[in-house]
Amino acid sequence: MLSFINKLVAMTIESVIDFLQRHIDETDITLKQSAGAELIKQFETSTGVMLPNDIKQFYRFTNGFESEEDLFNIVSLDEIVDNKTGNIYLAEYLVYCDMWRLEINPANVNDYLITVVSSKSEKVILTNSFAEFLNRFLKGGVFGDNGLYAWEDEVNKAGNGNLQ
């Protein structure tokens, strides 16, 4: 997606946010306004789910984003609540054709998984890092060599994360 993304070396949420702040004009991404502390609190109260710290930090920066080229979205907190599915879908492609879900350990909110539920496979565990997830999207979009679909294929081929 973005050939210059290789500048993003460290995979922390801070480095992803910094990258987006400095390079947003070089992308097809439209950032939404910050969710702010009050909206995050409302989300957690209405869903009964405490968000991991790094994900809260991202939503304080932007309440999701839209990528025009790939029709990919990091879903806003209000849309997650409005979906009322019982799942937290952090990201979606092509109007929920494929979805990436957040699964949080209730005993430790900072212990979580991001899984994919796509038209290609059953649920597959991709990562336990939102920064890594965002980094993969920024490097390869949905379809690129380093993108989200390629990542799912890598995990499936390695036999890791497949929960079929």
C-alpha cells in the first residue's frame, strides 16, 4: 500500500500513531475525530467490556479510520456499539464482508487476540498486538504482499492460529 511505510520500524501503538500523524497526507486514509475519554468510557459502560490500553490510546487519537482504496475501516466505537452483535469487530472490509475481531481475556484486559473471520476461512488468530495489525495494513493494505490477506495465508500455511 505505502512503499515508504518501511520507515515504521518499531511496532508500538505510539509509533503507528506518530506515523499516521506525520504521513496521513501520503495515504488514502481518512481519520475520524478522536473518540475522547468520555466516548471510551461510554463504550466500556454500554458494552461491559474494558478496552486494552493500547487500543484506548489509538481511539483517543482517532475514533477509527477509512481507507478508500481497499474499502477497509477501523470501526468507530459508536459503530461497534450500534452493531450489537456481541462481538467487537475492530476492522472490516467491503461493508463487513470480512471482519477482524477483538477477543479480550476478561481476567486481564491487556491480554487479547485479534482474529479474522473471513470468506476465505474459519476464525484464525493473527496477533495479540493492535500495533502489529495496523502495521500490516499500512504496509500492504488488504491485498498486498504484506497485507492482511497475505498474513492470514501465512498463518494458515504455518498451521498457527487456525481454530477450525
